[in-house]
Amino acid sequence: MDRFAGTTASDSLERAAQVGREAFGRSWTPDGVGIAPGRIELLGNHLDYNGGPVLAAAIDRFIVVAVDTEPGSEQTVRAVAADAPDEAVATLDARALAGWRNASPPPESLDYVRGLLAGLQAPERTSLRPRLPASIVIAGDVPIGFGVSSSAALCVSLALALADGFSGPQEIVLLAQEAEHRAGTPCGTMDQSASVSGGVIAFDGATLAVERLSPSLGDFVFAVADSGVERSLSTSSYPLRVEESRQALEMARKQLGVTVPHLAAITQEQLEALDRAGILPEPLGKRVRHVVEETARVGEGRAVMLAGDWTRFGHLMTASGRSSATLYEISHPRVEQLVAEALAVAGALGARMMGGGEGGSALVLISRDAVPRLEETLRSGYYTRYGMADRDGLIHICAFAPGAAYIPIGGESEST
């Protein structure tokens, strides 16, 4: 656990072990744990499935899956969620889940376990060694509905806890993505890649390549502020935006007469040509403009981030949020109110909606000494206005975190 020393992962593992003893018997002891962080998307909103670049970072909020492999030949998993005390232990038969897909999304937490077990049985994964039969306990502190990829963290930690023999990080990412898809959550692979890699990454949506970056935040932090508006990728406009992007790409290819592999490959000059031709009906024209301009913002953002120019990076974040709200139309009026109040705080460099959209949270880049002012402003303003001021856990101050790992309990070395 050295990699996660001083983080909340240890607390979650302790809670999981206690719940495991209550659920499976006093002698229950995990022999390993899969740990995966949530993530924040810094720049590159809705670019991953459009083949574009994204800047993202793993954060110090984790999902842990404590696992006890059991003797026998059964292919079963007994599972319980430590943070859902009213839910009973579920026993899942992996063989019965071959080919399974959730027929009634949105998914519940155990649907991701089902999706993972189904994905493990896909023909291309015969080299993986499932850790079955097993009993598992899920625990963590990645807030749900915040847009910080709790489902990706869960699926990555499940993959690490329930399987061995991965050829490398990308195989973990793809299995976790498949588990989400089977559970009923449409997603790309940026979230899982950030969770697996840790720290800050530059993610290439076209090739799925990941480059680890090492920026220094200095005296600044990223704050994630809850809007109180629940969101779910499976029920939001996310699937519609994916389909709109596909339609726009087909039209652009026909008009331009050249090979365009994905929307993010369209240049500013090509976008202007499409505008002159009037080939893209609204809202498709707005969708393409967001993708093209957001791609440029990510390129500049990477450069200024590595140069330590967080003031400019904050401006790019704010511009990204405006584009996401007005051109891609994936934000929510209340989230935009939250963003506006955060930007009015002295010391805030930038703010934007984050994640799939239509709720969730706002991401704020702010000086560390201005965090109390941010909390006071939002609690006396936005949170009072919407009857939330007495709630805990509304604002999360995030640090960059290490990547996901499977850690055997009993002396072996950890692995990813």
C-alpha cells in the first residue's frame, strides 16, 4: 500500500474488511485489493470519442475492491457494497453471465460486476486468469454523479481484483470499458486510462495512446463543486451527441472530398469551408465547431500547463466550458450558475462544467489560499439558493493521485 500511503484508500480498505467480516463471516480476510482513482477532465470535453486529445488527471478519491479468492471450481462471485448497507449480498454465476448486457439501464453498482464477469468471458480474453470463485467487498469515496468517473474507477478496480494476466495497461482499460458498456454506460476510454495511469495524462482519442505528464500546480488546486443536479451518461444527451458527431462526420467527408478520420482532425480552414458551403445543418454545425476549437484549446493548454502558466490555462478552461454549454449544449443552467459564482471569487483562474454534462459538477482552478473564499461564496450564494448549504461534501479539493493497482495482501508486490 506504499503507493497510496496518506490517502483515503487505506480507510476504504479497512471499511471493506469490516463489512466483509459482517457479510461473509468473522474469519473473512481479503488476499488482495484492486484500487483505482477517479479522475478530473482538465480540457477536452467530449473529444475522446471524436478522436481528439484530452488532458485529464487522476485524483485522490478511490474505489477499492477487496477480494478473497476461495477454493473450488465454481465460477461465482459473492459481492457486497460497503457503502450501501441496505443491499444484501449478491451471488453471481459468471457462466450464466456469458454474453450478458443490461436490458434496463441506468445501471446499479452490481451491474458493473456483471458486466465485468461477462467481459472476462469474451473470446479475445482467453489469456486472462479470473480469480474465481471469490467474495468481494466494494468501498470508496469517489463521489457518484460528480462527473469524476466513479463508474470507471469501479470497473478498473473490479478488473484488477477479479483477473490476472493483463498484457499491459491498455488491456485493463479495454476490459473496464467493456464492463461499463455491458452495464449500460456508453463511454470512451479516457476515464479508464486516467485511472490506470495516474497523475496527469495527455490522452489521444484517435489512437487511445496515453502520455504521462508531470506539471507542477504550485500554489493552485483544482476544486470540484457539486451542482446538486444528478446526471447519468446512460440517460443524458451523451448518446445523442455521439450520434450527432457521427452524422456530422459523414456530411463533412462528402463535402470536403478528402479522408477525414474523425471530427477532431478537421482543421480550422476546413471548418470555414464547411460553413461557407452551409453543408452542416444546425445543431451539427455547432457540434463540429466545438470539437475543432476545443482540440486547439487542448493543444495550447498542454503547452501552457507544462510551462506553469496556470493563469492562461484557467482562461482556456473557462472558454472550454462556454463552448460546451453554447455549442455542444451539454451543460445545465444550474451548473452554469455555479460556474459564474466560482469565477467571481478572487483567486479563481478558471471554471467550467465537467464530464458528460447535464448536471454533475463544476471544475474550478483556484489559488490554495482562496479556497475558503470559494466555499463561503458558494455556500452563501448558490448552495443557499438551492437549499444545499447544510450538506457536507459539496466541494472536493483534489490532488493528483497515483494510478490503479492490484495489491496482494500478504507480501507480494503490487501490479497494474
